[in-house]
Amino acid sequence: MKAPPTLSRSTSISLRVPHRLDLHVKHLTFNVCAIAGLAFSGLAVLLLLANLLSGNQFVDILLSAAVVSLALGGAFSVRARLLSAGGRGPKKR
């Protein structure tokens, strides 16, 4: 029976790690931010309506999800507003 291989001090292990992650994320445009803000805010309203229809049975889950959704919607709306103010918004006709 062979003994398992052992690492000596002279043995080195090289791992190939990229210098930086190659994630190609597109920049968020005004339209993407505005639609995402509207969608997340609408989701918050739907979650509150679901809470109402369930008779507050799932209030812990639905209310916290609605708050997170509303915060995300607000963040996207602010980003869309900043893009618009920076001249990267919709073109005026």
C-alpha cells in the first residue's frame, strides 16, 4: 500500500486568482432606474394589500418585505432623479 503524498517545504501550490473580478455590469440608465423604482414601490403597495387581505396573519413577514421594497424603490427613484439632473435622463423634445 502506498503512503499518501506529503507536501514538503519546497512544494508550492499555485492558485490562479484573477487580479480583479471580471463582472461586466452595465451602467444603470435613467429608464432602468425609473422602472425599477416604480416596480419596487408598486410591490410594496401590493404587499401591504396582501397583509390587509390576510387579516394581519403574516404581518411580520409582509410588513418587513414591504419596507425593504419601498426603500429599494426610493433608492432607484433617487438614482433616476440624479441621472436626470446630470443630463443623462430622457431627452427633451
